[in-house]
Amino acid sequence: MALDAGQLHALVGVSLNTYFTTNLKNSGRSR
């Protein structure tokens, strides 16, 4: 199943959003 550009962009956006959100929570918690 191939992803089109829109789906790929959305998937990457969600992944990055989740990644940075957890990173910020973790760094904020450890401080």
C-alpha cells in the first residue's frame, strides 16, 4: 500500500509532534 504525499506529510507531522511533546515533557520533568 503506497502512501501519497498528503498522507506521508500528515504521518511525519504527527510523529514529530509526538516526539517533541514527549521530549519537552521529559526535559521539563527532569529539571
